[in-house]
Amino acid sequence: MTSGIYYHNALNRDLLVKIVDADHATCEALGVLFRLEGFQTSFSTSIAEFLGSIERKIPDVVIINMHVGDEDALPTVARFKNMRTGAPIFMLSESQNVGGAVDAMKVGAADVITKPIDTEHLVRSVRQALQRNVHIGAVQSGSHRPVEVRGFSQLTPREREVLQLITNGQSNKEAGRELGISPRTIEVHRARVMEKLGARNTADLVRIVLTS
């Protein structure tokens, strides 16, 4: 199977898009947009809420307004980039602001999208950023954490089967049906695979498959 097929199948499964904007309507609209594209989504309407959420789960993509309420989001973006998760960050701007866009790029934003949002452009940009992450590999200029591919030797035959199905884009339920086991058992195998390979999420698993 080609890397492109791996990427497109895996992309639409359990990758989490985190939206951060003080405007609830923007959060809802973008949430619907990306759920229709097959992503998981969640949103925060304040910087504090966002910081609290990433302590519980690291998103695969962040879409954040340059100003969340009265707060400048640039320091938060810089802080998130320093976590070296590899997740691309897209910033929203209420108006054309070249200086602000330059500052955003300096702290690591992949792109700055001016409102009203061109949703087709945003979705395409997110897909392209995720695809670059897959093909860059596990480490690029310090922006991706190293992935331990030697863990493959520790996988059981069943875990290898689960890894193949998950990176092909199948859900726990679909993988369980194919292997004749419960979705819960798939989840257990999946957790063990991720632990052994040092993967944080499905994007990591795809990177491992493509770079091993």
C-alpha cells in the first residue's frame, strides 16, 4: 500500500482538531466542518481552558485565534510549540495584519487564516500539514519527538495485526469485527502497541509505519 493511501485512510479517523476562539459560533462552525471531514474536534473559549485541556490530551492540530478574548495567543502558541508535539498550529485573525502574521510564523504557526474563514483553504492546509508531518518522519529540526522503531520486535503477532488495521484507518469496532474480537480488546492491544512503539497517537503510528 502506498504512503498516500496510508495517510488518507489514517487521517480521517481519530486525529483531534482543537479549536480555540472566544467566539462560540466560530468554535461550533469549525467543529462541524472538521467533524464532517472525519476528524474528532473539541474547543476552548479561553487560553486557560485550552492549557488545561492539553494536559489531558494533546491535539493533533490546533486552530487558535491570535487574540482569545483579551489575551494575546502568541505566547501560548510558543509554549505549545516548545512541547515538541509536532502538531501543526493554525492561527485565526480578525483582519488582515501582515505584522501579526509574521509574528505568528516566528513562533511556529503553520499558517494565518483571516476571517471570514475560507473553509476549503483551511481544511486543505490542515491536510497538507499533516501529510508533511507523516513524510518528514519522526524528527525534523527538533519539532518532532523521536519515535522508537525498535519496539517492533516487541510486538506480538496479534499486536502487529492490530497495528496494520489501525494504520489502515479502521476504527476499533471495524478492526475487532475483522479479527473476531471485541472493540475493547482492540483498544487494549492498541494501547500496548502505542506504549511499545513510543507513539502518542495515530499520527505517530502512521509515521512509524512509513519510516520503518
